[in-house]
Amino acid sequence: MISFELGVEDLADTRFALSPLHETVVSLRVLREPGLAALHLPWRRAVLGELRALDTELLMSLVAARLTLPDFLTPRPATFAATFDEELAVVRRTPADLVRRDLSATHAPDPLPVALLDAGAEDDAPVLALRDAICELLRRYWEIAVEPMWPRMRLLLEADMTYRARQLAVGGARLLFADMHPNLRWHNGVLEIDKMIGRHHVSASGRGLLLVPSVFAHKPAPPVSPEEPPSLAYPSRAVATLWARSPVADPAALVSLVGASKAGLLGLLDEPLPTVEIARRLGVTPSAVSQHLRVLHATGLVSRARDGRHVLYRRAPLGDELLGGGRSG
């Protein structure tokens, strides 16, 4: 069990933060152990085929057999919503002795994997070179595996924080932690995190508590090292909805919504076209087309741009979504 002793000042300084780097690093557990969370299997299947160009041996070596991860790869977020680049810049400044400590602690009592042997070097140069190689690898992995889904993930995480903040406001710390996870227990000013590999007690001593909701965390995860300030990544609510497929657009429903004429016009605008060409293809008058285009443009379904004497119209992203991914009607 790991426990955090929180005083009045620490509770007053309890805050939430988003961490794209944390999500990137923790997602490696799902790649290594798909049984951790079956609901992430659609994401895992989609990502695996895209990782062939990466050094997967080094990438997977960051996750120990007991599924621990190096603390230096998930630094405490300094702001509410730091960018991936801002967080990675912190990791790039990690001193060699901390890299050694965290990689060794992550894999202990097992020896370091072959891909991480340089972390055991007495000279700092190979350790720092390994740190930089890991950072570059994580950047490429982020771009492939997490960044495309980050906007959706962020919305879900922010919704969780809104819910938790209300719990804290209504019922204090007891209610905040009551339904966060079965492994958490708040008792007499101490937050107890059960079923942990390590055992230590940390006094916050005015440093507060940082809470980081996570899509990929399968249970509450405090720092491995007791020297780190109190923080806790925890599983976000509603993660099961994240990978659900969007419903396929029904052309008949679109006609019911905007009318047959506007639906047909919207389906025609895969490419930029002037009013007269649209009218010719639809077999109607330019004035009739102009009326429909004004409505579609005003509602954000169509964009327009001037090209010489002509104004060209094209379906906007919102129109693509309404039409079902840009499929012509």
C-alpha cells in the first residue's frame, strides 16, 4: 500500500491537470498487456500495424514485467494543460543519475533489458544518449498512436474533471475519492492506495496533491519513488465510449433534415464549383442554387472562396460529417 498524508493546506492545493505525455507513456502498458483493458482493443489493433518503423524493442522495454514505468517519463505537469512538446522538453532535461535510478527501480528486482543496458553505465554520456533516444522514440510514437485521438480524449478527460470538481465541492475529499476507484480509501486525512507493488507513506507537507485523469490507466497510479511530490493518475470515467464507432449517416435522414434539393447539392460539392456549374449539373436555375447555397453557407455546411470573377463553393468539414465522412449523396 502507498499512502499520502494530506493536511488542510494540501487539500486546498489539490488540483487537476491533463498530460498528453502521461497518456502516451501509459498506453504502452496496453500494447504490452492487451488483457489489462479489453475496451482498448480497437485502439490497439489500429495502432500495432503502424509501429513497424519504430524501435519497438526499446519502446516495450520501458514497461517492466510488473508493468511499472519510469517516473522521469511522466513528470508532474506544471500547468493545467501542457502540450506534449512542453512535457517532453522536461524529460529531455532529466539528469543522468535520475535516469539511472528510475530505469533500475522500474525493472527491479529484474535486471535491465538489453535495450536499456546503457542506463547502467557509470559514465553519463551513454545514459544521456539513451534518454534522448527514448524521447525521440516517444515523440514518433505519440504522433502515430495518441495524437490523432487526443482531441476526443481531452474532451472525455475534461468531463471527468468537471464531475470530480463537483464531487469535491459538494462532499469534500471523502466524496471526491469515494467512487474514483475501489483501490482508493480516504481515512483520517490519509489517502490510501491499495494493491500497489511498493509500500511507503508520503507526507505532502504543503506540496498539495495533483490528480491526473487517464484514459489508459487501469488502476490508480502514484509515483514509484516516495521522493516524488504526491500525485495520482486515475482511470477516467466513460472511457468505454471513446472507441465507439460513430453512427453511419443515413441518406434518407439527411433528406428529411435539409430537404432533397439541399441534400443533393451538398453531396455534389466534393470539389470547388461555381454557381453556374452546380446549376448545370443539377438541371436547375442559378438563382435556385444561390438560395440553397446561402442557407448552407450560413449554417457552416458549405465554405466559399473567390477565384477571379467566380465564387467557388465546397462542402465544409461540418458538411462532410453530416454527409457521413464525405460520401456523395
